Amino acid sequence: MICFENVTYTYPFSATPAVRDISFRVRPGELVLVTGRSGCGKSTLMRLADGLCPGYFRGELKGRVLVDGKDTATLPLRDISRQVGTLFQDPEQQFFALGVEDELAFVHEWRGQPANVTRERVRHAAESFGLSGVLGHSVHELSEGQKQKVGLASVLSQQPRALVLDEPTANLDPESTAELARRLRTLKESGMAVLVVDHRLYWLEGVADRVLVMKNGEICAMGGFLMLEDEGLRRGCGLRSCRVEDVRRTLPESGTVAFRHEERGLRVENLCFSYKGKERIFDHADVFLGPGVTALIGDNGAGKTTLARLLTGLNRAESGRFFMNGREIPDKALLGRVAVVLQNADHQLHMKTVRQELEISLQLAGRLKRRDGPAKSCVPFTSGELMALFGLSSLADRHPQSLSGGEKQRLVIACAFAKNPDVLILDEPTSGLDGGNMLLMAEAVNMLAVRGACVLVITHDLELMKISCSRALRLPLRRQADCAEGKQSIKGERV
Amino acid sequence: MKIVSEQGHEASSCVLPGRKMFSGVNPRPDEEHSRSFDVRSRMFVTLFSSFFPIAVSSFEGQAVLFDASFLYVLSLRRYRAVAISYAAMLGMMTLAALFTWGISRLVPAMPFSFRSLTVPYLRGAVMLNVILPLALTCRIQELLTALKGLHLPFCIYIPGAVMIRFIPTFMHDIRQVSETLRIRGYDLGFGEMFRHPLMMLRLLFTPLLFRSLRTSEELAVAAELKGLEAGGRFVPFRSPVWRGRDTMLVLLALAAALLALYCQARWGASAVPAMR
């Protein structure tokens, strides 16, 4: 169905090819997994398969990419897209409409399907992916996992003959990931050719028929899934583990520790919050974040990012009391003590170079410290240390906006470290990172925890959880009354 | 133990961080007012308000148009979105005023006065007032259907629809950028803006510029993959319905235009010549 024949492709204005001499085939009813270090050419391979290279991005193509026996270089993109459905890593990238229902309907409307056929396909797609409850919402309102489902539902509703998925599990919880694996197996059995590009490997065990490992734009290994058990190959190509232990149930619970004056960390009591006109997401809930690394676990759309925003004061709680290191602080002061890195690296980079970005972050941290008083006694970082810690030293003079997605992610987290915060909240810090960078991130987070910080990691990444997290905060949260027994005795002792 | 959130992980209605403000879809009660108008009536008001203010050169006439269009945008009840848009427009107007002042210093034959800028600025504000209801509440499909119905060429109606589609995304980006500045600890007060204007411009506009470039590319890729093409057959699954209230909206727009012309004829003579 998809066939690469000695393909070498070079982007415009680039001196070196992004991929070199690639030959492989994805037959109907087969799933091929492509993996490798960030920047090894996986995404280019995907763009070649769906015709975006060279159809949209131009550039120079040598060799042939065939879809259903036809050379993509001679086909218009609209014809290729009828055969090959594509799901991007950032699903928002492929949304044209702003509403969920509209997005599901859009392609059918544009292909001139009768209204009743479009309606039926939208209904079926929404039911298959459990999206019926959010059909009327804006795509901007959805969690990342929900967006991914909308993207996939939209692609599959077009009934393509081949599917190309770019890191489809980057923002999915493990249950949704397992469900996606089941769905792909069914699609494969129905004769669909599937090409998956991903750093996470474990979920495709028993589903992938072949694995291609790429390095510097070339295929360096090809074989069955068992090939990934070779640790030398994994280390050499920056791959993640092929089997992962699910530690979500075994991590001890955070947030049930009784109040103490001398405690370190962030405590929230009686937290209530709901979005306007919606049901309460947090109803008299209690949260405690102690020193160390805590994983925030919950299903897609359970309110993890909302909790992060409440803990930083970006959203105002309807009610609730916040205590930092045993002292009550107003929610307005939270932002000075808590650093948060959300999943929007593009919006956070302003300066001309990576070094300047870090240096201004350090200056801002110094200003905050003068305003709010020193939070901790430990020595602040320097820009050089931060660059070394996050593997950015070689990029010191690059423009931050010219970095790759993974490099930007590391830079914005480094900027948050510059604040030397009491509490650091990271929202999916390792989504889209290869094995090597994931380990780098885990080491950095552990190092901050050793310095006494409380780190809350919102993540579905089981590998990161296993390596870094010592306890878990699980959503939905408990109601205050449910864990009040121990607390009644200490009410009078509050600061 | 009681469970607080009852949201299932799939059909969850839990929405993300204050993004409602920029949503472009239907189910909110405060959007009902605007959504109750057909896209064609809203488009008529927008197009009419794009051309008609050119004919009105007096402050009095423009003031009438501004008042009427301001009431129209307020009927959205999206006050924060309106406030953000006005803040952005104010920034651009200040920049324009500074340049005009600079030119007047270099070319004395072109004197600078704030009053001379009032009419062009009001024209800009009227445009903003009529575009916001269109951009924040209409579905891209409705817009494409309506634009196609006008038998405009593909190269006009696709960019037109994309521009309207882009506005909520752009506003969403503005909000995210200002929020990340707060997170990083930047002081966004007026004092800081006057002390370090270039730095503030860099902080606000660098990420916006790059985001806009990325968004435009993403939209282009999305359009290509969805097979948008010249001559394609577009069949909406929801048909637009012209109601009595749409006729009323069009009539009110025409009435505001007539009133503006009357005010210009009645009091416009007192306007400062430079304002014309």
C-alpha cells in the first residue's frame, strides 16, 4: 500500500538530506513502527508517506514513494489524502474548524457528501471515540488527549486505506493508549496499512509487524518487535524501553499527611472550583505536595491541568486555603513561589538566544526573591549550569524559536528551574521526547527534588513515573469530609 | 470515600483553562443571541460597515456608527474578548500616532493633531466591532457556504474564511503569551511599558509572530489534507436559515447608516477640516 523505493529527500534551503536511501513497504493489513532519536528523520518519513513532502514542503525527492501503486510525486495532495489518513503529534495542527462536531463534519462536507451521510459519519465517529459529550465544544477547550481522539476520529471517519500516525500516544493516558492499540489491531485486521512514528514503544508489542529504527536520516535496523530488547541498540539510537511497568497503582498516595507547623511543601485545604455554568471539578478537596517528585495521575480530561492552574493561582479557586511550608499564603502570592511549565513552549520564548532566555529568567528570579524574600537557602543556578543540565550548551547562541519541539521543551523547563522554585509543576514534560532526552529530564527533575523542591509532574509517561516519581496524587481528589478524621484534631493549630 | 469529579475519561465535559472566552462554537447561552442571526446577515453588516464608513467623514457621523456597532459587539456578552481586542487596537493606534507625530516633525507641512486621527480611528473601531461577532461566533462552514454563495472566486473566499477563522486562534495566542509572561515573573504594568517599551514589544510580539507563522502553516497543511480545492463541491450538513431577526439586523444597520449621514449633514459642517 505504501512503498518507499530508494528515497532520499532534501528540504528547500537545506544542504543535507533529511532522509537517505530509504526502502521499505507497508502492506495492507500490516503495521510498521518507525522509531529513533529526535531529529533522525521520522517525521520526514511520515510527510513523504502522506505526500506533504514534496507536495507541500517542496524540496528535492530522489527515488519514489508509491501509494497504492501510484507515485505520490505525480498525484495531487487531495488524492493522496483520500488514500492515506494522517494524524499529527499535535492534533490541533490539523483542525480546520473550531468546533468538535464541525471538525468531524468538515472533510465530508468539503467532499460533497450528502448532509445525511455527513451527519451519520459524525455520529458514528463521535460514538466510537466517546466524544458524544463534547460534540458542541470548541477544540480549544479540550484536553490534549481529547484533541487526539477528535483528530483520529476525523481521520478514520474518512475511511482511508492507509493510516500514518505521528506520536499518537504522546498525550494519551495508558488506558486510552491500550484502547488505541486495540483499535489499530482491528484496523490492521480489516486490511488497513498502518505506519506509526513513535518514541513510546511498549504499547505496540504484539501489534507492530515490523520495526524500523532510524539514525541520522537512515534506517539502521529493521526487524520484529523483539529486536527492541537489544539494550545496545536502544542506547545507541536513543530509544525508550520496549516494556514498561505500570507503577500508577503502586506509588504511595500523596495528600493525606496530617498538618504540621514545620512541614515543608504546599498544602491546599477545602479547594472548590468549577468553570462557569459547569459542574464542580473540585469540591472541598485537599491536596498536599511534599518535597520530592509527585506524579499527578488522572484520565484525559479529569482536570489535571486545571489543578495545576489552581495551585499556581492562574485560575482563582472559589474557596480554599493555601499553605506554603506551614504558613498560609494568599492565592495571589502563589505565582511567586510556584513555577509552572504548561504545554505551550512556543508562547514562552522571547529572546534572541538560548543564553539570553536563561539569563533573563535568572534576573527575573532575583527580582522575585527581592520582592517576596528568599524562599530557600540553596544556591541559585547559573545559566551555564542550566544549559549543561538540559543538554543545551551547544545551542547557547541559537534563536529559541528555531529549536526543535523537544529542545524548546527543555529550554522552557530550564527557565522554570532558574526561578529556583519551592514548587515546580510540569505538564507532560516528556511528551515527544526520545529515550535519551527523557532520561535527561528525569535526572534534572530528581536533582531539583534533592535540593528540597516539591515537583508535581502531570504525566501519562509510565517510564518517567517509574524513574522519577516517589508518590502520586490521583484525580479525582478526595472530598475534605472524607479524610477529615485526622484533621479535626489539628484544626486549632493552624498558622 | 466520596468521589468529587464524576467526569468519565471520554465523554468528559471538563474544559480547559479559561478558554471559553475564545471558543467559536455554539452551546453557550451567552452566544445564543449572536448565533440566532444567520451568518449572511452578520456578513452583510460586516461588509456594509467596511465600505460605508468611507462615505462618512465627519466626527458626528462616525460617532453614530461607532455607537451602533459598539452595541452590536456588546450584545455578544464576551466582554473580556472585546476588552483584549480593544487593548490590541489601542496599541496599534498608539504606534500609528507616534509615527504620524514623527513624520510631522520631519515634514512640517504635515502637522500632527490627535483630532485629525479621530475619524480614521473611529473607522477602525467600527470595523473591529462588526468583525468580532462574525469571528467569535460563526462556524467556518457557515462562512464558507455564505462566501461561496456570493459566487466569489476561490482565491477570495478561502483566504477570507481563513482570516476570520484565524482571529479566535490569534486571540487565544495573545492570552497564552500574556499568561506565560506572568508565570515567568515579568511586570506587565504601564510603568514597565513606558520604561522599557522595546523590551515589552519584544516580549509580546516575538512569540505572537512565530505562533502566527506556525498557525498559518498549520492551517495551510490542514486545508491541503482535507482536500480544500478550487471548484470543490461543498455540501453543508446544517442549512442556514434566514429569519425575521436577520431582516431586523440588516434594517437596523441601514438605519444607523442613514442616521450617520443625517448627523454628518446636520452637524458635520462644524467638524475641524483636518478631521475630514
